[in-house]
Amino acid sequence: MLIGFFLSRMRMSFGLPFRAAKGHWMVNISRQCSHGSIGLFVPPSPPRDPEKVKELQRFITLSKRLLVMTGAGISTESGIPDYRSEKVGLYARTDQKPIQHGDFLRSAPIRQRYWARNFVGWPRFSSLQPNPAHWALSNWERLGKLYWLVTQNVDALHTKAGSQRLTELHGCMHRVLCLDCGEQIPRAVLQERFEALNCTWSAEAHGLAPDGDVFLTEEQVQSFQVPSCARCGGPLKPDVVFFGDTVNPDKVDFVRRRVKEADSLLVVGSSLQVYSGYRFILTAREKQLPIAILNIGPTRSDDLACLKLDSPCGELLPLIDPR
């Protein structure tokens, strides 16, 4: 079985509390992400149905141009919480809401709060590694089974697993862009600038949000210094689609073409509640493509699927032989 292979490729990095070399910021995440608690953000699921696993195997075997669309549920087993999962998603655990695109653009204090939280959470978020589900899909691509992969995630875990036939629908947290001139820089470079500006800044946080930031008090945020674009002095933003923003139309058209070229569609770890991903299910339905869904809990498209499985992605996908 392939499970041993995928587990050997994983390099989980659920660190203990850490501290900057010069500053005094730290995040206490050891309780949430200690060894043995990988499943903390994975919602409960029913026992695996062997017959449905066989059906999924048949679905994959018959697929010649398979398009896969992944969501936050594929990354929970890597230690990244999602928003909507029952009992363990951000909405179920806290009253915190994700940042809105318009608020980020309008308000310098909101950008300051966002970047302070992101700065503290970045070392852990950026160190997280693919789980067996990411490695399985990368292997499917290598063997010629996966035609195209579309992810709604911004965590770069598919890229870390080696996927190349990939569209990051909502962008990637590992890139930063200037809102004025469009200059792009790696997020790691910005982290160094943050550290230089905030060498005496002090903060401690608990918990991790789905997009890599942590929870800080307003008092902690007030003295945090945010750098501007080194090229033009404009405000910086992660190269991701925030809530309230829209996906670039050219990217939408590109993915639509990939869906129309496919002969089947597999959804992995997404409730499809966000229209930016759901629209491609509608495209697949128009093309009369068979649709299978692997997601713990109901989705917006269960009635359009020929097969629905409620299992952890990293436990089930390595069981499927793509050849």
C-alpha cells in the first residue's frame, strides 16, 4: 500500500513556542499542535465505507482527464484549521471573522492589525508540510492520471508536494504584492523587513487562524510597524483573494477551459460554499461530467455528485491506485 510512502514523505513541523532572534514576540501553539494532535482540526467522520472506496477507485480508474478541485479540508491534516467544519472550524471555535477585502484597502489600522497577526503566525504557517493527500495528488499527476489541479487554498502545500499542473484559485500566502505598483516579493523577504522594524516589539498569541495569522489584542497591535513597498512606498498585501474580493476573470476563464477539457471532476476537502469554486461545478454539470466529492460533512453540490464520501482526505486518497 502507498500509505507508508506518503507518510515517509511528510515532515510535520508542529513547533513548540518560538521567539524572534532580536524581538520578544512569540506564539503559544504547542497545546494545539503538539505531536499526536494532527487531527485537531479534522472534523469527526463516520467509519469508512469499503463499498464507497471501491466506487471511488472505479471512478478514478475510468477517468482519463481528471480535474481535481481541493479546499481547506485537504490541509486540516497538515495542521491548518478551516472556517466551516463542524466543531473544529474557526466559525465553530471562535467569534473571529476573516478579514474583508474592502476593510484592508480602506484602513491603515486594519492593515496594521492584519500584518501584526500574520507576522507572528508566519514562521509556523510557512513551515507546515504536505500530508498524504497532497502527496497522493502529486503522484497522480506524475503518473498521468491527474489532468489539472485547482486549489482554493493559499498555503502552497500542493506546490511543496511537487504539483505542477496547478492553479491557485485564490492566490498564495507565500507571495506579497504592492497595491500601487504591483511589485511582487516573496513573503519570506517581507518577514525579514518586519523583524528589522520591530526588533523591540513584544507580543504573545494563542491559536492559529486558517490563513496563517494568530489572535492578538488591540493593545499588542498598536506599536507594530508595517513596512511599505520598497519600490514605490505603497501599501503591501498578500497575493491572495480576501473575502469580498473576486478572482481575476482571466484565471476564471482559464480554469473553465480546463474543466471543459476534463472528462471527470473530483472535489477534495471543500464544502463548495464559496461561489468562486462552486461555479466550476456548474460548468462540469453543463458538460455532463461525472462528479465525485470527498469531504467530511455536506457540500453545496451533493445533489450533483454521482458519489459522495465522508472521510479524511489523507486517509482515503493514498488507498486509491491511479493506474
